[in-house]
Amino acid sequence: MAYFQEIVFSSCRSMMFIIFCITFIGYLLGDIKVKGVELGTAGVFLSALFFGHFAYSDASLLRQMGIITVSSGFMQHSMSLIQEMGLLCFVTSVGFIAGPNFFHNLKKNVKSYAFLGLIIIGSGALTCAAVILLTSVDSAMGVGILSGALTTTPGFAAAQDIVRSNEFLLNEVTVGHAIGYPFGVVGVVLFVQIVPKLVKANILEEQKKINAASGQPLEFTPDRRQEGNAQKNLLDIDPIGLGPLSLAVVLGILLGKVRLPLPLGTHFSLGNTGGALIVGLILGHFGRIGRINMRISAGFLKAFREFGLVMFLIGAGVPGGSGFVDIVREYGLILFLYGALMTTVPLLVGYFIAKHVVKLCLLNNLGAITGGMTSTPALGALINVAKTDDVAASYAATYPVALVLVVLASQFLMTFL
């Protein structure tokens, strides 16, 4: 028993060391500015990639020094848990933040956001189809790259489901996802920072435009504990809102497990991410369940959103970095270029259509693009650029549409190409 406890506690200490070391170094990297552009929180992702490459091997220096005592298998399972927990924390917080403005904004712009989701995913799927038809890349590898380029777990899962009985094709989907994912994260993060600088946007003026578009006054994000519970006679679970947030996560997981039939004999579900986002939006809008107060302080939501984003990037980056160099050696750089193409084309097409056809203001344009690209890290970067949480509303409006379409696109490409 003592030996078992020593292993467990030693493993836990190693994991804590890993998480906080990656976080600290990642924020240092993210704070480096090149012509005013910085990685921000996405620096944590790069830090995690480097760590994963140098620490996963049993012969790594950190293992030899005794700093890391966990097995590669234990680390992989831990990172999967950290990634999922971080994503749930992030999207639930985003839902609560966007909730007060979301439904009013959606009512005014629902067709625009649905159209943009179709354009972004459609252009990504067409790019993927072109790569499959014009190169030696087969459909399994191509769709895997597309799911990584769009950082979409449901699209990745849909492709896996179709080829689950074929171990070779299943591995190709997995490798393709790993190839497209790094640029899918970093590329969109840089895009939402570079575009405002290229167009020389006045962020204060853009804030006014986004609030005028939503029909809400500037800085409309009420502190969710200041509505006066005596007036509404509501029950507070806890002072800051961790209880309501936890309940929202539980309800989101349950909603995400609901499966809906789709063509070709497959099913679609929102998954934990989509379920938590929708529940957060609903509870953020209504602010109550019966007599239970579901309002959460704005400061706590922002801190929890940042925490969730960091955990997600660490959980995704460490396993991704472990096999990155091996994949480059085996498959070459050309596949990474295909992945970059599948990220870049939807970004440019989506931005052009949102600006010149749908005529969204800049911040709603970029918010819709982050939702259409299903890019969690890019939303965090955009919020920092925009200096307002209101961009989360257009992200939340486009995200569910993109989620459904990317699953359908993955199924179509895998079946017919």
C-alpha cells in the first residue's frame, strides 16, 4: 500500500510540475511581440508542444533527472482529462458571458451567421476535396488533416467512425489530425490579431459598432451578482458562482450525449463542448433555474475562461508534441502545407464574405470566423484584441452551425472520395 501511495503521489506531483511549468513558460512566450502581434495564451500551446516532444520519451532528460516520474501512458490519459476539463470550463464560461446578448444578436443575424458557417466549412471541405483529388493523399488522411486544420473534435470523430473497422485507415485519420492541428490553432490566433492591424482598425470605434449591432449599450455585461436577490427571492448556491457553473457543466455533458440520426447511417451529437456552450448560453440569458440563482460574477467567469483555455491548450499540446517530429520524418512537410491551406482558405473566404456580402462589422466578422473555424484559442485571442467579451456572441452563434456542417462534410468526403 505504501509503495502504491508513493507512486500515485509522485505521479500527481509530476503532473502538477508539468502543468505549471508549461503555463509559466507559455505565458512568457505569448508575451513576446513581433510588430505588435503576439501569441498570447496560444504561447502555452507552443510550450506544450515543445514539452511533449522532449518529455514523452522514456530516455528524456527530465525523466533521467527524476523530475518526471509518470509513464507515457499515464501522462497521455492525464492530458486527455485535462484537455476535456479545460474545454468544458472555457465554453461554459463563454456561454454565460455571451448569454445576455446572445439571443437578441442571434435573432437579428441568424441567417448571416448560418450562412457564414456554411461558407467557412464549405470552403474548407472543397479545399480538402481538391487536395484528395489532385494529390496522392487519400480521403482518410485528407479528412484527418481537415479536422485538425479546423480544430474540430466532432469532425475527427465522424471520420474515425466511418473507418473504425480498418486499422490502417483509422491510423491515417489520426495522423492527419495531428498534422493539421498545430497550424489550425496558431494560424487562426494570428489571423484575428493581424487583420485589425492590416485594416488599421480603431478598436474603440469597433466596440461601439459591435454594441450597436447587438442593440445593447457599450459595456453591457452586468455583474451577475448585483441584481438583488431579495427582489427576486432567489437562492444563492455560493458567493462567486462555482456551484451554478458546475451545474451548467453537468447539464451540458448530459445534453451533449443526445444523439441525432444523420444521413449515411451515422449519428450526430453536440458532444461535451457543444452541450456545455448551449447550456451556458441559456442559463447566462435567463439567470435562474426556478428559485436557484444562476448569475455568476463577471470577474470569476473571465478567470475561469482563461483557466479553461490554458488547460485545454496544455492537454492538446503535450500529446501532439510527442509524435510531431516523427510524423514530419515519415510523411514530409508537404502534408503540413496541405493542412495550412485547409486553415487559410476558409479564413480568407470567410472574412471576405462577412465583410463584403454579409457586411458584418470587424469584430462580429472575426468572432463569427472563430466560431466557424471552431477555434477555442482564437476566441480567447480575439477577446484580448477587442477588449470586450461581446465578440463571444457571434462566436457562439456560428459555432453550432459549423459543428453540424463539419460532421456532414467529413462523412461526405470519406464516403464519396
